[in-house]
Amino acid sequence: MPHLDSDLSPRSSLASLGDALTLAIDEVVDDLQERDLQSRCVLEDAVEALILAIARTSTGAFALWLSSGDEDDARREGLDASRVFGQLAARNDAPLNEVTKRCLRWHDAVASQLSRDAGRLGLDDILPQALSMLQRSLYVTIVHMTEAFEVERQNLHQALVLRQEEIAFQASHDSLTGLPNRALIIDRIEQLLHRYKRFGTEATVLFVDLDNFKVVNDNFGHSVGDDLLQAVARRVGKVLRESDTLGRLGGDEFIVVASCVPPEDAPELICRRILDALREPFEFSGVAPIWATASIGAATGTLPPAEEILKNADIAMYRAKREGKNRFVCFEPEIVADVATRSELDSDTH
């Protein structure tokens, strides 16, 4: 409610007008409904109900202001209307321009009722002062309304931004581990390849494949298998550098993308750290400790396409499988002739 003038005279006349308005709140609401119908703009029933609730509460708060002269009491009464404005603003089917029009019609409906009450009570001389107070009350009502709508607009915008970020994250990350997925992994490799032209750092890709993961799923169930994949991701992530990227292709296949810097055996160092990180068993509630090992293939390149380096790392990983698992192999061109196809190896290497 607006600030109340310290001297409103005669006080008793305004109080009488306020008491009369309190008794006529239903008439004001009926008048407002009639004015809204004449506007030929029909809103959803739930929206109409909220607007009428605001009209009823606001009329009561204004009548209390007239009858008691207590601004604080009237303000507390009017806060209920402000809360309803928040509910109204949260609805996408409550257009701000139409709600504004109905606030103005509420002012006209209350003014008409005040005129009738003033004439009936012989208080026409006090009517201009009451109408001036009503106008100020309308200003505060509109301010509260626009504040509620602005807050909701900001909330909706923030929710939209968060949703867009969530969608973007889901499109580029694995749902189980939260690690970058294949698309983001390829992008990271390409970024390193572009940097090679400026800084001379090579792109190193490690293809990390858990050994005998199918046995874990068969013996303990897929839920424990998922827990193991998440635990492996956390443990491997702790031994990598901040500049390295750990991703998951799917299943039990992980990828590490790193910039290869001196010493030249950096890929081997990273592979050893990963294998060492997996030496301790993984413990989960309700099952025996699980020992997990991995076969790692490492490939380094300086030229696109990124898929070629990833493929070479995959081939080196399959050589590591064939050599006994729980080890790493760095890609060499002669490995290609020795490794037939992945489909031939799947049956005896996983």
C-alpha cells in the first residue's frame, strides 16, 4: 500500500466510507467481472480465479486503509494480493498486458462503488480524497504486479539457461559417468592437433578397455558393473593431469586425450599410472572385492583426422589384449598387419 498522509480529515467520514466498501466487496468483484466480460478477452478459468482473488484482497486492504487509517495493517492485508500476483506471473497463460488492464478495471469498479456509497451516506464532499487515495493504491498495486512478473521472467530465463546447459552437457557427456562422450573426445583431439601447428605438442590418445568386464556383469549384475565403471572413472581421473581429458566411449571403453610433451615417453608414463591406479581392488556393498585390470593402447599423432589417431589407439589396445591383458602397447604401423579385425578378436580378448 502507498504511504498514508498523516492528516486525513475528516477521519470519521473516511472511516464510514471504508466500512461501507468492506460490506460491498462482493459488489465490487461482480462489477469487475462484468467489466471484464465486456472487454471480450476471456482467460483461463484458473487465471480468472486468481485475478478475482487479487481484486477481493486488494479491495479489502484499501477499505481497511480508509476505515482505520493504519497503513501498516492495510499493507499487511495487501501482501496477500502480492503473493497471488506471484502465482499469476508463474502462469504462461496470464499475459502482463491483460492483467494490467484488469488492474485498471479494478480501480474503476472500486471508484464506482465509492461514488455509490458516498452518495448513499451523504459523503460526497469526502469522495475526491478517497478517490485520490484509491489512485495511489492502484499505483502500488501495479508496481507489485510488475515486480512479480519481472521476478518470474528472470526465473524463467534462468531456468531456460540451466535447461540449455543441461541439454548441451547431455549431448556431449556420458550419462553414467558424466565423462565426455565420443563427440567431445573427437573435438578435444582435434583441438590438440590444431595446437600442434603453433606449439609443436603432439596429441596422444590412450584407449583404455577393462579386462573381463563381462564376467563382472555376469557374476554380480549390471548394477555392480555400473558402479565399477563409475569407480574406475574416478580412480583413473585422479592420476591424470589437469590438462588431460578422460572420456568414455561406452561399455567398458575409456579414452584419455593428452598433449605429449617431453620426455618422449610421456604416453608410457600415463599408461603406467593408470595401470597402477587399478591394482587395488574395488569394494562395493554386498559383494566380494573386485579386481579390475585394463588393456591400454596408445597412439600419438600430429595431423587430422582425429578418428585416425583414435583408431590407431584402438588397434594398439587389441594388441595389448592379445599379449595377455593388464598391459599397454604403443601403436606402431606394423601392428596393423598383425591385428586382423575387431570382430575376430572380440570373442577371445574381452
